[in-house]
Amino acid sequence: MAKRKRLSPLGPEGGLGGTGETGGETAAAPETKSMFSAPPRRAAPIADVAAGAAASAALEELSERWESARREGKLVLELPLGQIEMNHLVRDRLAEDPEEAEALRESLRARGQQTPIEVVSLPGRAAYGLLSGWRRCRALAALHAETGEPRFGTVQALLRRPEDGHAAYVAMIEENEIRANLSHYERARIVVKAAERGVFASEKEALAVLFAAVPRARRSKIGSFIGIVKSLDRALRFPEALSERAGLDLAQQLRERPRLAQEIAQALKAAPPADAGAERALLTRCMSAAPAPEKEAQTPVSEPKSPAEILARWPGLTLRRRGARLELDGPAADADLGADLAAWLAARMGG
């Protein structure tokens, strides 16, 4: 029978480790196999590099979009209620309706907060100024005090970046115009306060900017209430209860009767009303009362003029004496005569 040859692994020199006939072949030494046999080699890591770069780019893009959404107010933040400054702006709302406040609390208790508030970051502080959402913050604070539940200790908020004070006040007013029925007095008061704080150059500018979106007729009525705010803001206890008609009547009478504001303030101080109805009745009485007569300014009685005595006459000039006075009049009483007379008097009087 023919002998078969068997191939052996490559040796150190690149040749076959040995060939031989069946039964006469030589085998490579075990240490030689261990020294020259390499572990299996992976492919070049270009795929791993590409995958890592893609993941890093995707993460960076996601981070940029996240931060951009946060800056632009598109990201809802969860903030501790203690970090919200409720009086960052002068609020346009003066009081809460008890029934509406209770309904809001029950809604928050049952369904949680459905609409975020709006805040602005306060520079250099871990706090946020409230732009809109005053009632929601109040309701959450009341529920947290009542229940102690952590879910009522935070508020969902959108971070706004108003360019100036104008935008901040407009944001607050627009939110309340949409969600709540403010009285004309409350609208007029925020106009006055914004002008007082220097946010606007004048009340006229504040009215035009803050209520640019409302009809002109309503804006005119708000302007009429500005006089009430400036005259009686510290005296009235329930000003938000003033109806449109009653407020317009009061504003007109305040313009026509300068002393009416003082009379109303004195009446309110003498008998403080317990509720809005009592205050409204007091205002009606004051407006219906006959205006107090104004004291006529007494003009000083002038002394009767003594008759003039003509002392001399010249062409174009007359000299008169009236009591202790000497009078020169006529066309000739010009500047030259006055200068000559002054020189003569100086010489006569010795100086």
C-alpha cells in the first residue's frame, strides 16, 4: 500500500514543521507551538471609533436642545415653592374670591397641577420671580400647609426671560386677562404702580402698553379708574368690588369736586365698612350729598385813592401829586427824561 503524507504546521523558518511517511513523520515541539501561535486578532477598531463619535455627537445635540428649550421657556421645571418670590412684581390682583380659591384647591388635590406658572430667574440668587400663576402658588401653599404632602411643596413652572420690565408686566396682565376677570380698579391700579416704579415713563404709556390688546373703549374706562386709584387707593377697603358704572360715576365726581376724595376718606375713617356693600353705600351717600361750599377767596380791600392834584403842566407832560406820590405822565415822559430826573434827584438828595 502506498504511504500517505501528512502536512505539519509551519516551523520557525516558514517551512513545514516536517513531512514524512505515515509512521515516520516528525512533530513540532510543544514549546515551539506555544511561542509562535498568536491569539485570534479582531478587525480594526474603526467601527468602534465611529460608533463612539456618533453617540457623543447625539448626546451633545440632545444637551444643547434641552438647554435651548429651557432658555426659551419650552421646558417645564419643577421648582420648590420656597424659591418663588410672589411679590416680584406689583400684583394686579387685590383679593381672591373664596369660592374660586376653594375650587382651585380641590382641582389641585384631585388632579394635580395642570398648567405651569411662569417665572423669571433672579440674578445671583437661587430664586425665581413670579410673573403669572399667583393663585396656583397660593393654592399649592395652602394644600402643603394643610396636608404636608411633598407633591404640594413644588410647582411646575416655565422659565421666561423678559427683555425688560415692560414684558414682565405684560406677561402677568395677559395671563390674568385670559384666566381671570379683573376689575377695572385692579387694572388701573397696576397702571399707576408700574408708572410709580419707573417701569414706564408715564401712566399714559403704561396704559397703552399694558392693555394694548384690549378694545379702545375698555382701555378708556380703565383710564377713568386711574383717578380713583390715585385719590382713594389707601382709603378704600374693597375697591375691587366697584362696578364699572359706579366707578365711572365716582371718577367723574372726583374730577368735578376736588374736595370729594377728602370727604370720602374722612367718612371711611370715621366708620370703616365691614364689607363691600357697606363701602358702596357710604360712597353713594358721599356722592349724593351736596358739595360743601367753597370758601371764597377774600380780596384785600384797597384803600380809596386820594384825588390827584395837578402841580404843573408842560407840552406833553403833566406833574401830579396823589397823597405821598408824585406822578409824571404824558408823551414827553420818555427814557431821556427819566435819566435826567434821576440825575437831578441824586444831586438834590446828596448822592
